[in-house]
Amino acid sequence: MKIIPLSEGSFTVDATKKFIPFRSSEDEMSARTHGSLLVEIQPFLIITSKDILLLDTGLGLNHHLGDQMQIVMHLAENGIQTGDVTKVLMSHLHKDHTGGMVNPATGKPTFENAVYYIQEREVQFARENAGASYDTAKFEPVLAGNVVLLKTDTGTIDDYIRYEVTGAHSRYHQVFWIEEGGDLLFFGADDAPQYQQMKHRFAAKYDYDGKKAMELRTKWWESGRQEGWQFLFYHDTRRPVANPQNEQ
């Protein structure tokens, strides 16, 4: 399997849930709203023998050089067009993961030939709690198209992708394992967002169940060490991929 991180850069976010671009070489955190967090955004493109997979879709912001979304430009830089993507796997529907699902210029799904896989209960929860964290306009057009609404806590997609609802970062957050040719990729999205969070026990106050997320990270890292998982970190552009078997 080929792993291609699609980094969108760094942002600060405060209680308003607005993501403001942050350039570490020029900007100062002290100039941002008190309590702002520094967040890196990074969807992943995975090329397998069966599919061209996209794992979450980023913020959907336009590239600074034009009027095209960053994620679309990054795909093109790797020789991939939007119509080439066959599956989009959504961990959850917070706005920093759903921004690229719909093309704002057309109001239609960005990845026109792809099947979008979304947890059904997360859709209902997002609709009931639309606001700062959820923007329904980012995903409603997808629901009228080529979508599979996953209904169970665990399941398998096409015999080589496994998912599990954790209820850790958000109430119906789900994680994915992708296995092919002896390789096993794990995408924990916001349950396992950064390399350092796998190395240190940390319960985040912004998680739906921070203690559960912390315990799951510990369990997954140990399983990964034993079984050779490659971890994909959505919020870590400096260390996008890690295999605990290679750790000291």
C-alpha cells in the first residue's frame, strides 16, 4: 500500500471553532485568542490494489495560490484527480474533517465517483448539534449521493477494511484498519491524532470521553508494537506515520 499524507498546514482554534492559519516562522501564539490551541491538519491518500482511498477530507480551504481547494491540489500533485478516488472513509463529522467532502463551487460531492462511508449515528448527532463543531452544509449533499451509512459498532468494508465505533473523541467517532499484502494501517483520526499522544498518557478535556481515548491509545500502541501496525496521524504533520516496532 502507498501512503500519501496531504498536509494542509497548521492552524489555531479557540472556543469559536474557527481555524486560523498559523505560520510558525512568522506568527506568535501570544497574539491569538487566549486559550487557542495549535492544530495541524492532514488527511491521507492510500493507494491499494483495489482502491484509491481518502481518509477524512481536511478543512476544505482554498490553496493560497488560487481558488482550488488544498486537498484537490495536493491530489493533483500526486497524479490523482478527484474522480480517481474510489472510497472516502470518514472518522467523524467535525468541520476540520469534513471541509473537503463537498465542492463549494458546485455544491456537489468533491470526489464524484467515490463511495463515502459514514457512521449513520454520527450523521444524526451532527444534525442535532449543528453549530460550532458541525457544519451540515459540508456533508448533506454527500448524503443524497453515493454513500454507505454504517449502522453497526464494528464491521468490514470489502473484506480488507475494518472499522470500529469508539465513542472516545466524539460520541460516534470511528477508527479504521486497512490490511493488504501483510501490511496493516491504522487510522485513529482524533482518538489517536498525534505521535506524542501515543507515547504519553494524556486525557484531553476536548474529547467526549478523554479517559477512554487515553486508554485506547495505550492499547492500540501496544497492539501495534506486537503486530507491526503503521499509525497514520491526522493532526501531526511533522510525524505523519509511525510504526511502534521501530521505536527504541
